[in-house]
Amino acid sequence: MRTLYIDPFSGVSGDMFVGALLDLGLDLAKLQHELGKLDLSGYSLSASKVLRGAMAGTKFDVRVAGELVEPPAEDATPSVAHDHGIADPAQADHGHSHADHGHSHSHSHSHSHSHGGAGASGPHVHRPYAEIKALIEKAALAPRAKERAQAAFKLLAHAEARAHNMEVEKVIFHEVGAVDSIVDIVGACIGLELLGVEQIECGPVALGGDGGGYIMSAHGRLPLPAPATLELMSGVPLRETGVKKELTTPTGAALVRALASKFGPLPQMQITKTGYGAGTRNDPNIAIPNLLRVTLGEATGAAAATASANEQDTVVELQANIDDATPEVLGYAAERLFALGALDVFFTPIQMKKFRPGTLLTVLCEPAKQDTLIECILRETPSFGVRFESKSRVKLARDIRSVKTPWGEVRVKFGSHRGELVSVHPEYEDCRALAEKHRVPLRQVIEAARAAAWPAKT
């Protein structure tokens, strides 16, 4: 299985990620062609070989309206950095959100007004997260590239919302910043698909800001790492560098968190090629080259055996030991957890201290839901603490389609392994509604739906 290992020894940003893939051999013309499937205009791409310290890498650049999207000089005084809720957004520096780093990334705020709509042009148009989500969904991209891009933007929007205490749907990205972020995030996911990458793992991440360091904003100095970056790095292993500059941006953190199925050392693999993506900064006073290293190869041994399905992702497992809750309280907590987006909730009988019988509450969730669900557990149960751990998950590739039965249509989940259909599962609620409406046994409806979905297997 073709595997990519990300080594963020000097951090990661969206442009560095794409640059690293180009350094591996990704064709810029093919990348540009695929990005052309997005309803997005007014930008151009370029790539060039550069030196960062003594090491060479590929610098990926995005120009919007003919201007290079880059941060201001580090000794400059920015007019606006993170400008959430600034009095006059038209005065914002729309090219970038942090003043003191060498990468480009997303920029969001919570303005209630807007400067134009989706089809408008000019430097002060804004794009809500919901619009970006629809933009990606409508594009005729490869399904896996689209799914990876949606996952990254979802994580990014949730992190910004938590960091700035707003609703996810109210997160708005400046158009210049949004074009930059869309191209970086979607471009990275397209690049992975063009390179045939099936599995992605990542090493410990260097965030920057070690021992201090700040970024300038409209509200004054903010500590490094950036609030959204820290939100995204929850549960991810980190590494110290002693660098007080920003090394990992929110966009880079979102890509790593959405794409990597596992965090740890270089996996067992037969290496094909190594690539380096360059950031903007080239500071001779910083000993660590401003590069992101990626290694491409074929998984071998246990790594190849584990990566045996079409899809992998990362989920968070939350657990709490409880010995003083009634069944009613536990049942209500489970209902609330599902309502808040838990993937699964279950209880296991356990024996606790002093031989007291207790209950182990286990919750599986997407990384973006972790904080919300932990808060729910602490509020709705008597538990004094919650353990959490990121875990890799192998899944069947899935698709939901409707099939016809004698009583009406039923949605069916189709599961495939390496292109072969191996499982069909009729949706219970659809079958139940038809069974009650037509007064036929539920089992009869389920069997009819399964036969319609998978006639060769029945």
C-alpha cells in the first residue's frame, strides 16, 4: 500500500504541504487542471526550487488578483492580523492573518455584515464556511480527495469557532485568505490522489512558540502557538524546537489532523522518494531549515497488513469510570452524546475500587467533537474525569443509495473493500416506517431491501 509519512520537524502549513508533494513529483499542470474543477477564479499557481539554510525544497505560491499571498515582513507592524470582530473589516490586511510567521493559512472572523456575495469580486469579499463546504461538494473531484478536503475544512472551522467563541456556521473567511486556504487544502488532497497515496502517517509536530513568542493582532499581542492551532493539535504528539516563531499554522494543523491515520515514528516501508516543501521564511538566525519533509513508499510488514482496507481515518475514544449514576442518568447521557454527534456510545460493566460494581462509559467521536462531548460527560454524569486517546480506524468504503421495495424506497448503506462490494445494510428507520405504514413484518421489509440491493448474494 502506497504510504506517505509526514515529518513536520519544522512545522507544517498548507503551502509547505503542497510544495512537498510537488517536490515528490506531483505535476503542477495536472494539479492546476484538477483545481480548475472548483468554481474559483482570480488566482494563479507557481512553484520553484529554493534553499532554506543548506537544504533545498520546493516553494509553492498562490497569487490572487496578481498579488503573491504572503505574510508581511516580520519586523513590520501589521494593520490587522486575527481581526475577529474588528470595527472596520475593510481596513484589514486581507492577504494574511498572522504577522510573524513564514506560512500562509486561513483567516476567519465573525462579522455579521458582508462585502459582496459569492460571485462578487474585489479585495473585501468574504466566504462563509458553509459556502466553502458547498464549493468543494459541487466540484467534480475524485471522491477521496473531496472527502479529505471536507474533513480538513470542517476541523479548521470547528477549531476557529471554539477559539473565538462563535458558531461554526458563522465562521467567515476573507476571500483572499479563503482562496489561499482552499487552494492549499484542496490542492494537497488532490495531490495525494494524483500520487496514489492510500495511507498517511505523521511524526511529532513542531508548533513553534517554544518558550514564548507572540503574533500581532488587532487586539494586541497573542501568544504562540495560535489558538486555533492548539485546538487542532489536541491529542497529537508534539516536539520542541526552541523556536519562538510560528512553525505550524491552523491550515497545516487541519491538514495533518484530517489526513493522518496514525501519529508516531517512520513506519515500516520501502522508501520510494523524499520531498521537501519550503515555507516563506529563510531566517539565518534559526538553525532549523524552514521545510516540511515527506517520505513516499510502500508499506511493508505489519504496516502493510494493517492498512488493508479502502479507507482509514482517526477517531477519538473517550472513557469514564462511573459507579454512582442511576440507569436513567446514564441513558439520558447516552442520548445527549448521540445528539451532539457521537459516532458510538456504549456501557461496559466493570469492578472499581473497594470491589464496587461500576460502569465504563465509552464514546467514539470525530476529533472536532472531542471537547463538546467531554463537556457533556462531565455535566451529565457524576464522573470527575474523562480519558481520551486518538485511535486509527480502518473502514469499508461506503456509499448510501435508495432501492425500491414493494412498499416504497429504502436507503441502503453499501460497503466495499478494494473495489469489491462486501456488505449491504438497509437503514433501520426507513424499514421501520414502511413496516408500520403497510402493517407488514419489519424483517420482511429488511429482507426485501437487502435483496433489491444485493440480488446476487440473496
